Amino acid sequence: MTVEYIRYRIPGDTTAFEEAYGRAARFLALAPQCVDYELSRCTDEPDVYILRITWTSTEDHLKGFRGGDLFPGFLAEIRPWIEAIDEMRHYERTAVRGQGGSIPSMYEWAGGTEALERLTERFYQLVIADDVVGPLFAHMDAGHPKHVAMWLAEVFGGPARYTGERGGYPAMLGHHLGRGITERQRRRWVDLLVDAADEVGLPDDPEFRAAFMGYIEWGTRLALANSQPGATPPREAPVPHWGWGVAPPYNG
């Protein structure tokens, strides 16, 4: 991906400028080359604006979008302000990025390690007693519930103990290879985890549960695919880091 930044200096009344970009944005929203966009106004110099557009690639922007059917409509809306551009450049993202402390991680919101260990302890009690998914765990190690809690803690923004102590993604992958999990078993696994989450009092606000279930669906469907005979998933990958409704990019 590449990030385009355009700096405008708009003296005087900026109402028409913002309204024009509000109309132009509909073309960005339709463009398959556009990941997201945001227009910000400087509080120190109110006549300065920064437009940030994330494109799938520089080539997709310059050849795909600008050479496509949506660009003429976009350009027609913003043409009066082209002369007001101070800078228009593409930037590549670096590895330096993250979230600040103003937004709690899902790990913190869930209640930390203690809450996740309560969850997995109760969950595997339900699993062992279940006719559908129980056979997959007939020879489960006694420490398995805590190890899964450790994995979930790392996934949801807590300590990276699963990577440091249990082998990270390759170790978790190894638990699923060749197991031949069925869709019925996957679905039952999900249902029992939801039951356990309710029983142990995991947060039930819609925002947390939506993000939590997003990971559970994503993770169990990946495990199902990886467990099939002949599957050849990547053997090396990071532990996924799951946020509030944001799936992890799997490019490192």
C-alpha cells in the first residue's frame, strides 16, 4: 500500500472546499484502488488542509484510478482548488506504527489474563463433555486451557508470552495440521466458546463481542482449512494481533 498526502492552503471561506470534497469522496468510496481517505484541517493554521488517501499501490492510483472511469468525476469536483495545492506526494509506510494508550486493548477490556484463563478453563470443561468436538481433545494436555488463554492474550494485545514461551504461530499451527476438523466441529467449538464467555462474565457490550467474534470466526475457519489432508499453510507467520474490528494484515 502507499499513502498519498495532499496539502492545501485555502484562504478565506473554506465551506465550498469542504463541500466539494464531500462530493468528490463518493468517487473514492467506489474506487477499488482506494483503501481509505481522510480530510483534516489544521487547528494552528485553519486555512491549511491535509488530504490523506491510502491506495493499494502507487501504480494502482496513477494508472488504475486516474486512468479509470471514476477520475473525471472526482477531478471535476476538486478542479477549482488544484492551484491551492502546496504538496502532493506518495509515501510508503514503515514498521513504526501502533496505537496509543487512550484506547484500551481488547486484552485489557476483556479483563486481562485472569479473565481469559477463566474463559478457557470453563470452555474446555464444556468441550470435553461434548459429543461433537470432544473427541478432538480426548488426549488434551492438562495445561492446554492456560496455553490457549496465553494465545488469546497475545492476539488481543496482551503480553507476547505465547511467542516467547510456547513457540508462537508455528506451534499453534502444529496443533491443527492433519486433524481433519469438520465444519460441524468448528461451529460447535464456536458455540461452546460463546457459552463459556457468557458463563464467566466476559464483557458483553456489542463492540467487544463483535470484535471478539470476528477473531473467533476468522481463527476457526483458518484452523479448519489448515487441518485438512494435503493442506500446505505457511509454516512461519506472526501471531495475529486483533483490534477493534480490524483484521491483521498478513504481510509481517
